[in-house]
Amino acid sequence: MTILFMQLLTSTMVSAADWKWDYEIEGAGTGVQETYLVNVTVVSKKPSLDDETFMRCAIHGVLFRGFESEQFRQKQKPMIEEAQTEQDQKAFFDEFFNGDLAPFSEIVEGSRRMRMKDKKYHITVTIQIFKEKLRCQLEDSGIIKRLNDGFE
């Protein structure tokens, strides 16, 4: 029984470097101070997805893709600009994306929208990203340099 449980647990874990990140991210206006407000659209064969999938995609987008919005005149570079960092720090990101993402993001209640396109569901959710908490976690883990490094 224990072996079956462990196999089930490991099969549901996401490898950050290997997972197919099929989503779009765009700015959704101005959030409160120290946050980003983004719309994340996940493309799926299933009509419903868990909240963690949306949070995972939103955080991944903020970290590695950045986002913009013509409507809100936003353009935000990715927090991690070195493309190779995701592969180089695979163990960290596997653990991070399979952990609790609630301290770094929150889904805006009532924001879920869905449409069909090319026989797939395009599900959009607005998410608030707590960018300072996210940055501090990455700095404390040694993934990115502290903003004040080299200025002392």
C-alpha cells in the first residue's frame, strides 16, 4: 500500500524543467503595492483545472517569461533573465513548483473565464503575485542576487 501511495505521489509531482508550460500571461492592471496583477490563460484538454496549476503558470511566467499589456501599458521583464537558470537549478525549481505556492500568489475570486478554441479549453484566471515575497525566496535560496548586492 505504501509503495502504491509513493508511486501515485511521485507521478503527480511536476518537474519544472520538463513540464509542458502551455499558457499565456499578460498584465491585468495595477495590483496593490509589492504585487503584480496578471491574467494567465492555460490551454487544456480538460474543462477544469486546480488552482495550483494557474498559480504555477503565473509564477513561472513572472520568473521566466515576463509579461506585458497594451491595454494597461505594462511591460515587465522576467525576474530571472538568464534562460539557463531553470535547467541549472532544476532540483530547486522542481521542489519549489511542487510546494505551497499560496505565499507567493492568490487567485482573484470570480475571475475564472473559459472558452473553446481548436477543441481545447482556454481557461483564464486573474492572479495576484506577491513579487517581494517571491523575490526574497529566490534571493534567500541563492537563485538570484539581492538587489542591494555590490552597493555597500
